[in-house]
Amino acid sequence: MPNPNITTTYAGQWAGKYVSAALLSAPTIEGGGVTVMPNVKFKSVIQRLETTNFLQDATCDYNTAGTVNLTERVLEVKDLQVNMTLCKKEFHSTWQSIEMGYSSFDTLPKSFADYLIAYAAEKVAAANEISIWQGAASTSGQFDGLYVTALADPLLPAGQLVPSSPITPLNVIGELQAIVDAIPASLYGKPDLKIYLSQNFVKAYISALGGFGTSGSGSLANAGINAQGTQWYTNGNLSFNGIPIFMANGLANNTAMATTTSNLYFGCSLLSDTQEVRVIDTSATLGDDNVRVIMRYAAGAQYGVIEDIVVYG
């Protein structure tokens, strides 16, 4: 098969299927760890309603009681771009193998251009996963992350900031218990409450449940779940004291958060006209064998209520 020449441009709404793969393939988003707010062109307001002392003894008259406070947090998306130069020679043989069926891809790229876009989208998704949790808008290519923003929020209740330690199978159970103990009564028991853990946190917990680092005596000390030892875990769901655990790959080591999915938001320009995906073959103009992949989109993250978050760090 000859090395193809490429002249492909997707802009506005037609770029959606490509940009959505890049934006929504981050594990936190794909796994349902946050609430997605599409079509945010610049800012989106997250309303917060608080009421106090509104219940009173019944009378025959209408008597206003209690207070209503309406506040808001703003999810602001940041314009981002990808400018990537790829050598066709290095990628063409891989694309040919995929087209011939020698691949585990669920959806085969229909063209060489689609394959290169998929490659770039994978890199974008990995970068977005980091930004969602520990990104900083002051850093090029990132937006403010949920964890770092909550950690620095002056309104975070002191009792909901749990001091962190280097996580090991020996201490992970105790550290998880400290996170659960810090969850406020108004949050505990909500159906979408989750404990978001970094990958090393999850690894240590799996090891502890396999029998290493847990309490026990005699021959059962290291037997683990159903006496399976380290063989018990097969990538299934995890929980702690009945609360689901969500492995957030974008969290830095030894960090965690506890809150509800409905309190965490990811905003993007998925349906707006600011999207753009271009694949530009420069062989005809520059005499090389390169392809330039260009993406433009906007993304950001925000939480609604800081009082409904526990931060481990």
C-alpha cells in the first residue's frame, strides 16, 4: 500500500466525534467519576442553595422562617490546543497491521488520518486525566484540578482535611478509616458518595485485602479474602466500609478525596463551534514525510460545595 497523502480538516460540530474521544476517554470521566457538562464555551455557573431553620410549628397564618442563601461557583473552561508533528513512515506500518486485523482495537480506524487522530486523542486523554485532579491553569496545557483546588480552598472545614502519610499495605486500612471518619454526617450515606484514591493507594489496599498488612493470627494471618491470598483480586469493584472506591489515575501518589459524583464537574466544549481537528500532510509543500495533527478545544473542572469534600493530603 503506498504511503498516503492526507488533506483532512474537521471543524466545529463535525470535529465532535474526534474531540470527544480525546476529552471523554480519561479514566475519571469514562468511569463516571465526575459529572460532565458539555457545550461550555467560556463559563458555567454551578448554583448552591443553602437553607437553615425553615421548619417551624404549624399555625393558621403564613410566617416566613429560616434563611435562604444562594451562592455559586463558576466552572471556567480554558482554551487548549495540540500541535503535533508525526512522521508518516513510523506510523504507516502500524496502521496497515491494524487494517489487516492484527490488533485488539475495538474500533478500527477507517483511514490513516483517523488513526493519527486516535493516536493524538489518546495522548490528550492522558493529559486531561492529570489536569482533572492536579492540574494548574498557570501551567501551559493544563486547567485547575479538583484536588489541588480543594486542598487550597480556605473554606474546607478543618476536620475534613486528613493529614497524609506514605501509603503501604501496613497502614492503608487505618488511613482509609481516617478518611471515612472525616466524612460529615450530611454527606455520609448519599448514594453517589465515593472515595477517590490514587493508584498507589489502591494497590496498597488490594495487597492488604490479600492478607498482607491486615490483622490476623496463625495460619489465617496472610490468607486474605476467601483464603485466596494475592490471587483474590480480578479487577473488580472495590469498597471500604460499604463506600465505593474509585481509582483516579490522575491523583498524585498518597492523595485521596471523598465526595459525591454530583459534586464534581468536568466542563468541555464538546458541542460548541470552538472545536477543531486538522490533519495536514506537509509532504506536498515542505518536501518532507510529516503530518501535522492540530486540535483545539476547551476544558475545565470544578466542584460545587467544598463542605461536602474530604481531602487527604
